[in-house]
Amino acid sequence: MTSPAAIVQRQLDAYNAHDLDAWLATYAEHARQFEYPDQLLAQGHAALRERMRQRFADPALRARLVQRAVMGTMVIDQELVTRSVQGGLAQMELVAIYEVHDGRIQTASFVFGPVNEGVAS
């Protein structure tokens, strides 16, 4: 059985590779993403695919893992996300809380930090 941390790492690797199919394969069919605590962002593979298809169109999109905590089926990542904005690059700190069961991410909740524009590449 693959550990929850390994599933989340596979998800992060696919995210950074902009590999939508590999990324989606880490999520359960009816998985949900939230802006913490309870604002639904997407539910189910079709909605997740559309949400990430738009993000993966940004060639600058990358997430760097700052630290990870694991407790049972919960994986909490602190990340630094870089993306394109009009006129350059921006970075945002993000905390992602993943719940993993049966080898797939069931829920992901995100705490978004402020966006810092004008970041060097």
C-alpha cells in the first residue's frame, strides 16, 4: 500500500510537470477541493480537470515544498507557488491539507497567502 505522503508527493510532482492525467490519477473520482475552511472550489474529476487545465496552461506555474507534516491519513504541505501574472511572476505561500484514503486524495483544502508580484525568475 502506498503511503499518504507518497500519494501527495506524486500529486506535487505531476503538478510541477503540468501532467494533468497523472495529477488527476492521485485524486478519487468524487474528490473535493476547498478554500479553507469550507468554500468548495471543485468536486469530481471533470471539475478538477477543468480547474487544473487552466492553471497548467501557465508555463511558469510551479510549487516548491517548504515543509510537510503527516499524521495518519492527513498530509499538510506548506508550499511556495510561483505563477505568471500580467507583467511578470508572482509567488504565493500556500498551506494544503490533504486527506488520503484508499490510495487517493479524497479532499484537499487550501489556505492561500498573499500574492507577491514582481518576483524574479
